[in-house]
Amino acid sequence: MEKRKSSKGLKILLLILLALMAFLLGRTDKLGTLSIFEYFTEKEKSLIVRDSIEDGDILDIGLYGGNLVKWKYNKLSFLKLDGTMIVEKEFKFSKPDIHFGDMFIYLYDKSSGDIYIFDKKGETINRLQLGREIYNLKESGGNLFYHIKMEGFEIVNVLDRDGVLVGNYSYEKENILTYSSNEDGRINALGLLSLGEENLGSKIDSFGQANERLGSLFLEGEIVLHLDFSPKDELIILTDRNLYLVRDGNIMWKKQFDLVKDIDIRGDRIYILYSNYLEVMDYGGRVESKIGFGDEYKKIDLLGDRIMLYGDNQLIVLDKDKQILKHKGQIRKAYQGKNEILLLLTEGIRTYDIVNKRE
């Protein structure tokens, strides 16, 4: 009799647990997969303010190892994370802009094409004086792309690490939207908006050395947003509708995504943030993980196995798909280091230590 009661009680307990799981899973669209996880686990880390830089006029920042680069109104500052000044440089540009590359910092005057290239310590690596207005600038694969717009024409020139012109691409009555180099800088790809009389879509051109055309692909009815390469030089194309992997001019696979916020291609994985989900896949298109969220995130920042996502009002840090940290507060830009997180806020910059959460 006691055994029957025990068995009956166990069944009731299992039914209650199943009902609870069904209730939570039924709320996945609202709470997200990660929120369900949070019902059963505590967050493991928290943030403590270590250093603050009060300055409400900062336009942008970059983080290079232990050095911080701060940009504001024609003044470029290189600092330690505690705010100690390394060097500060002032410029008199009429249309200044800045690009934080993986290797270097590029400060330039759009109106004159005057480009200064700095390392993380603020030392000038090179100065380019193009003598013409430039629309945009980008570092990719160790190359420097600069984009020129003229009436009826658009041009993208590519310089290698030594400042030698290795690519020159000119288009008439087509809009150049994005560009990228492979890892060793020997292959360049350009994405264009093609406004033909019959077909509206995107054209993607690939080039080798000496402007040799390697291939061209047209995607009807789609707008190319981002181009990149796998370690095997496969072309990765993100449009407003789909993600493609192209090998030797052939589409190997495509996946549809809506409301894409950000994409990062690192190591042997593709990370794509869309709608309220983060999806991680390999170059074969196989999904390794998919995590849903109740909050809105806009950007991805990767460091080893750690993934940081942030939006205007919150950030989270995942370690191998497990949430270890969540922080709420106004955020303009965020970076993560090994043991710290750096935030650009409206009032200035905060550096936080990542510490074990107190019970």
C-alpha cells in the first residue's frame, strides 16, 4: 500500500514538473530560451566600477588591448583604461571621421582625403593625402578600402599594408554598398545595388590580384548588407533576406533571416543576431546553437568562448551558451576584455571589473 502511494506521489510530481515546463516553453516567444534557463539558475558574475572618465562630448571609442582610444571634435586621445593619458593629438579637419580597424586607427578628413593611420599607442604609422573627397573608409584583411563617389560614378581603391594600390574598381550608375578582403588580402569582394530597368537586386563581384575578375553573382530582389570570407576563402554574403555561402561562384547553401541586427565571423563559426535570437553555425550551415531573448540586443562582441550582446539599455555575457552576466543601464558602445567590460555612456566612459556574484 505504501509503495502504491509513493508511486502515485512520484507520478503527480512528474506531472507537475511537466506542466511547469510546458508553461515555460509556451512562453518562449516572450521570454526566450535564455529566460527559461534563468528560471533554474543564478547568474554567476556581476560588475563593479573600477574607473570612470567623465566626458559628455565623446563621439566614439576603440579598445586595443589595454589601451583606450577616444575621439571627440577633432581631438584624438590615447589613454590607459584608468584614464592616464598616453598621447593626445588635435586636428583641424572640415569633415572629420574615424574608423577603428582590427589593426590600426584611421582618422581622416572626408573633404580632402587626408588620412592619418595610428597604432594603439598613438604613433603615426602612415599618412595618405589623396587630394580628393572620400565617402567611406574600411580596413579588411590587412587592406585599406577607400570609397569615392562622383556624379554617375563610384570608385573603390584598395591599398595593401605598404600603401601600394592593389585594387581599383570603378562602376557607372551602380551603388557600391559594401566591400571586404579575405584573410591574406589577396581576394577582394564588392557588393553593389543594381538598378536595372527590369531587375532590382544586388551584384557581388570578386577580384584577385591585378584586378582579375574571379566571379560575379546576382541576387534578384535582395540588398547586400555585409560581405566576408571563411578561412577557406568561401564568400559569405548577408542580404536583407538571406545568408549565403558561395564557393567557386556556386551557392552552397542559404538560410533566411529576418530583422538582422549584427553578424560576426570568427574562427570556424558564424554568429548572427536577428530578431530576438542569436544563432551560431559552422561554415556548412549547420546550427550549433540558437538562443532566444526577451530583451532587445543590437551588437555582438566576441572574446574567446565568451559572447557579449548589448543594446541601448542592457547587456549580457554568455560563456559556451550559458549566461554568466546581465547588466542593465544606458549603453552607447561596449567592449569586453578578459576581466573587464568597458562601456561608453552619455556622460562618459566606465570600466567595470567582472567579479564573482555575491550570494
